[in-house]
Amino acid sequence: MDEPAPPSQSVIDELRRRKVLRSTTIYAVTGWCVLQWSDFIFGRLGWPDWTVTLVLTAVVLGFPITVALAWVFDITPHGVRLSDPTQLSAGVRTPISWIVDAVVAVLFLATLGMLYIELG
């Protein structure tokens, strides 16, 4: 008899299937770039320091919204659609998909590291 997958594994598989991990990584990298540019440009324009803090707050508050939207919606060739959990296929994991996941994970960790260094 087949045993159910451990809860942690099924959650990770579901996050991958819905492309939540990729969406959040793209958001984190983009947010980091926006923070870098805002720090550089706002300083050159002579704007007060709280403007960069405002951008940081917006990026941080936007993260859970991005996670929620990535979980609920799928981007298809026919537009943005609600995810239907019954129609999602498990998909076949190819070696290239493992490589893409590894690259995304490394970029995500590098982004977190850079944010820690910049803000710490």
C-alpha cells in the first residue's frame, strides 16, 4: 500500500508545482535591485533617508502579498487564471528542472545575504 508523503515534502512539492518559490525569488531579487537603485538615486537627489526606508517597507510588505498571489493564481498562455488544485498535474521532474530550482535557490540565498549585509 502506498504511504502518503511526509507533510513537509508535499508542501514543498505543492509550492514548486504552483511556482511559488520561483515567484518569490524573482520578487526578492527585484526588490533588492529596487532598494539598491533607490538608495543610490534618492541619495543623489538629496531626498531624506526615510524615503529609502519607505521603499524597504513597501518591498517587505509586498512579499506576503506576492506569496499569496503566486499560490492562488497561475499565469497561462491564456492569461492569469485561478489555480484549480484538482487539475494541477504532479509533473515530471527532469534534470533541467532540478538545475533551475538550484539556481533559483542560490539566487534567493544570495539575495538574502546581500540584504543582510546591506542592512546589517
